[in-house]
Amino acid sequence: MQHPDSLNRVWTVPNMLSAARLILAIVLFGVIEQERYAAATVLFLIAASTDWVDGWWARRFHQVSRLGRIFDPLVDKVIVCGGFILLAARGGGSAILPWMAVVVVVRELVVTAVRAEMERTGHDFSAAFSGKLKMVLQCAAIALELVARAAPEWSFGGMGVRTLAVGAAWAAVASTVWSGVEYLVAARGMLTKAEPGDGDRG
């Protein structure tokens, strides 16, 4: 069991990995703006991989912290929302359309607000399976769109990378809506209950 004091730690390996991922995201956005898509693909894959590493490290070495519970998903949202917005704005037959970027950003803003309220009332609002699947598909959509721009002639299993990018984008949007609805339904049930400790205070 994790000691309560450990939750207050700031300079943990997972938090430093999240900070590095935020820096990579800023560099990534600049590279996308310069239309250097091969470099952007590499940067995005590195940044996305650190998300898995910091989560594994936090669980394996008991380095979950209050800061990490806020900072890690925040950085994820910066990368995903920024990637969707910038790629949708590039035009040129992008698999990620502007309305898709709007759906993703709105979902992330709503869930962030709900999560903040849940944390305030002492409820656990950890990512569900749908949320994790959503993140995987969103990252796949961004990565495939970057590859399609860097090497449009590539194909995987007989399917062109552009076709794969379109499929991933639609799957990402569908999972984004699904996970958003699932979170809202779960949050509605918990928020209508009494807050922990209510009625026990003198």
C-alpha cells in the first residue's frame, strides 16, 4: 500500500517523464507547422511512448502522486488536442477533419471539468477501458496522418496509409464520443450521491 506522504511527491520519474512529454509536444507542434512530417512522426511516437512508460513506472515502483494524477492526463490532452487541431488545419485531404478536432477538444474539456469535481469530492475517477482505448485510437489517428503526409506512397497489408489514416480518424472520434458519454453517465451517478463524510460531521 502506498504511504500517504508519497502522494505529495513532485520530483518523481513519472512526473519528469510527463514534463519531458510536454516539452516534446511543444517542439512537435512547431515541426508540424514547418511541415516536416517525417520528423514530426518520430517526435510524436517518442512522446506517445513516454505516456505508457510513466504509467508503468508509477504503478511498478509505487510513484503515483497527486501531481501526476493531474499532470499526466493534462499533457495527454495537450498532445492529442494540439495534434488534431494542427492537422485538421493543414487541409490537403487530411483524414482529420475540423469537426473531428472540435469533438475531441470538447470531450476533453468536459471530462477534465468533471474529473476535477470528482477529485474534489473524493471520488475515484481513474481512466476506464473506453478512455484508454480512446487514447490509443487518437494517437493512432495522429501518427497515421503524419505518416500519410511524410510518405503518402506507403501501404500496410495492401492498404494505403491514407486509407488507414481515415479509418483511424473515424475510429478515434467514435471512441471519443463513447468514452465521453460513459464518463458522464458514471459521474452523474456518483455526483448525485452524498459526498464522502457528509452526515458524519458534528
